[in-house]
Amino acid sequence: QSASKLIDEETKKKLQEQREIFEKKLTQVELEKKKAFETRLSAIKEKLKAKAVRKAKRRAIVKMCIPAPIFTRLAGFLLRRF
């Protein structure tokens, strides 16, 4: 009976070790997945930021262009007047 008990103890220890190794691997895999996800997320954020900057620049250029015709009309009007 004591021999079978010892065998049981050994198998329990081995199983426990295997479980611990498996859990370590699992946590490593999870960490890697998390890292990969975060890098993808940051890449997407960078893309969106760049897009927003481009949009803002375009808007600024358009805003700068809109008053130009008004200004030329005003200048023409003033030149005709005086």
C-alpha cells in the first residue's frame, strides 16, 4: 500500500509540475498576444492620427483659400473706387 501511495505522490508531483509549466507557457502566450494586440492598436492609432493631421492641414488650406476671392474682389473694388 505504501508503494502505491509513493507512486501516487510521484504522479501528483509530476502532474503538478506539468501543470505549472503549461500555465507558464500559457501566460507567456497571453502576454505575447497582448503585446501584439497593443502594437496593432498603436499602429492603428498612429494611422488615424496621421489622417486627422492631414485632414486638419487640408481644412486649414481650404480656410486660407476661401477669403482669397473675397480679398481680391475687395481689392478690385477699392482700386476702381480710388
